[in-house]
Amino acid sequence: MLRKIMKGGHRKPSKSEANEPSSYGIGPPAPGSNVVVSHASRGALLNSSPSPVTATPPLGSVEPLPLFRDVPVSERQTLFLRKLQNCCFLFDFTDTVKNAREKEIKRQTLLELVDFIQSGSSKISESCQGEMIKMVSVNIFRCLPPASHENTGQEPADPEEEEPYLEPSWPHLQLVYELLLRYVVSTDTDTKVAKRYIDHSFVLKLLDLFDSEDPREREYLKTILHRIYGKFMVHRPFIRKAINNIFYRFVYETERHSGIGELLEILGSIINGFALPMKEEHKLFLIRVLIPLHKPKPIVVYHQQLSYCIVQFVEKDYKLADTVIRGLLKYWPVTNCAKENLFLGELEEVLEATQPVEFQRCMVPLFQQIGRCLTSSHFQVAERALFLWNNEHIVGLIAQNRSVILPIIYPALEKNIQSHWNQAVHGLTTNIKKMFMEMDPELFEECQRQYEEKQAKSKQVEEQRQYTWKRLAEAAADRDRGGEEDHMITS
């Protein structure tokens, strides 16, 4: 795969109002999230443009400098600046032999800078902070290489099967990200000073990098952005709006982005910290952003994180269950069985958090769809739909509303027993029929009677249709014979 062609500059999301009041809390990270200090994240940008940097430093320009412990405390700030300058040179990592000595010097220097920030032995000055963010920006903000399909013009491959592109300069990038993370989480970092350098422009460029194909890079980005959101309250509205813009572009334009899962993990912890009663802004985010994220084809890559966010909303405010379930039904897949299985799993989690009143509002269209799933020729879809009856809470909701639900799904149960090819589906369907029979024998018998009457009527209609077609065929045959006789007489 040729991936060395560099793509154009990133498109920036729209900026939000800088002075919008902060209203979101930040809760614990979502399950499966690795938002921890030890898995640092990546880089930042500065208001002012970074100093010009040579891709290959002049010979002898990158030289080893003394260790911090070997110089007096009064000289450490100056040494810190010199080390930052050494780290501003960029190298070509496609050639492992070229500048090998300078690359190792830079790597060792970055390690020393990380240790220096982490130790907190000396509080760095404001000017040093600015230079450090410049160095970080020079190293991490770059054009990402194009995806393979962008070079060939072919349709994108399955994101799960496609081999990810690994950044060759990772030995340096990882340490730069670690340095930025240590700076952000340090108790010595004054947010009033730091926000001059970690500003909106910096956050936008950081978000652009979430499209990196390197999963190690996205993991760092996730952690960094999560920490910035937690520490810089003034940036919270802007970060939320910028992430929304990425999702909008993904859903309605490209359907191609590498970092949707990581962004959803960050939002999962944000949603967990929502205060009640929930604000209208949060509900609009659910309706306009999260629910439409069920539409794109690559949902399998990020569905676990999306499902967590959706369930968090319902658990926070049970009145949203009807909105969520109807949203799932709106985007329910027609021919994609793997995606249908994902939807059924998410539906079960949502129903577990659904209260009876909200359940009653959507149960008719919901069980019409479940009925279609029960009779799916794909046995995994049918089996997954039947497994809903293994959930006690869902069975309780069904039992309370059996007079509405059983007439809807009874035809599907009968169809499975009479004609489904899979024995496991056949057995599960039989168990559910027995469950309804024990639950309400009279209702079950009534549904059975109505089904038999409907089948008899259908059979009668089919026989009448066949008879009509037979009459038409006979009339056509008689007409053809009459036409042949007339032709013979005239000739």
C-alpha cells in the first residue's frame, strides 16, 4: 500500500462562542476507555506560528546538552529552552540510517524533558511554557497521509479488516505527546497561563489529528483531549461543538473517519457527568448527533462506544427512552444482518433502562420490527431477537402489555414453528409460545383463533385468485382457438 503521498491541510470545524458558559460536568470514563494518565495523549498548538524548522538539521546543529541535574538550578530554565530548540528539528523516518545520531540525541532530550516536567523539581516560566507548546506544535501538527482508497480511487475497504497505517516517526511523537500530557495534568500548570497557548486553534488542530490511522496516536489524543476538557473549563463548550461538527461531517458527507470511537469514549465520560434536570442542549445532541450516528456503514467500528453513550442518556433521563427507541427504528438496517445484530443488542440495553410508561408509547412499532426480526432467514438475527425474552425486565414489560404485544408477534412465532430452517430458532420460538400460554391462556387462545381465521381467509383469497387466473387462461385459450378457425376458413 502506497501511503507516502501527503494529503492536503485539514478542514477545521466551525468555531463556537468563546464565552459560552460551561454547563457540562465531566464524569468517569466510559467502560473500555483507557483514559488514564499513564497512556498520555498528544500535542498542541500555539497562537503564534512556530519558528521555521528545517526538516533535516544542519550538520552538528543537534548536539547533546548537559543533564538538568548537572547544572545549577538558576541555569535550568535556560537549559530547558536549549533542549526545546534541539527538539524542534524534524527528521525523515522513512530512512532509518539517515541522521541516526541526531535522532537518538533528540529522543534522549525528549525523555529528559518529560522527566523534568513530571518531577516538578522546578516550575517552568511562562516564556518556557510558550516555547514548549511551540515545540510540541512543530512535531505533532502535520498533514496526515491519505487512506489507501484515496490513492487508488477505490471504494473504502472494511475498516475492521484494513491494516492501519503506523506513523514511522512514533519514537519521537510518543515522547512529545507524553510531554504535553505531563504538562496538562501537572498541578504546577496554571490554567490561566496555559490557556494562552492551549487555545481554540490548538484544540481544533488536535481534533484534526483524530483522523490518524495509527491507533497509538488516537489513544494519546483521546487522553489528552479528555484531560484538557477536565482542566480547562473555558474550553468545554467549544470542544463539544467542534466534536459535533466532526460527527456531522462524518454522518452527512464522508462516512470516513478513523477517530469516531475515541471521540465517543470522551463523550461517554462527559455524558456520565451531566447534571439533572438535563438541559435542552444535551437532548438536542442526542437527537441530532448520536442517533444519526447509527446510519453510516462503518458503525461496527464504533458501535460499542455509541451504545454506551445512548444508554447513559436513558439512564440519566428515562423519558428519553421513547425518543431513542424510535430513533433506532428509523435507522434500522434492511439488508445488513451484522448491523441488525448490533441494533438488537443495543435495543436490549435501552429496554433495560426503560420504564413502563415510556415503553407503552413505542411498543407497537417496536414489536412490529421485532416480529420481522423473529422470522429473519438469517438465524443469528432471529436468535438474537428471541434472546430478548431471556431478560427479566423486558419480559416484565411484555407481560404488562401482553394484550397488545402478543397479537403483533403471534404470526411470527407460528411462522417460525411451521417453516424456519434453523432448529435452535425453532426451539426458542416454542419456549416463548409456552411462556405466553402460561402467562395468559385466554389471550393465547384468542390470538391462535384469530391467526387461524386469518390464515383460512388468506387461503380462500389465494384459491379465488388461482381460480380467476385459471378462468382467464381458459378464456384466452378459447379466443386463440377461435382465431385459428377463422383464419383457416378465410384461407
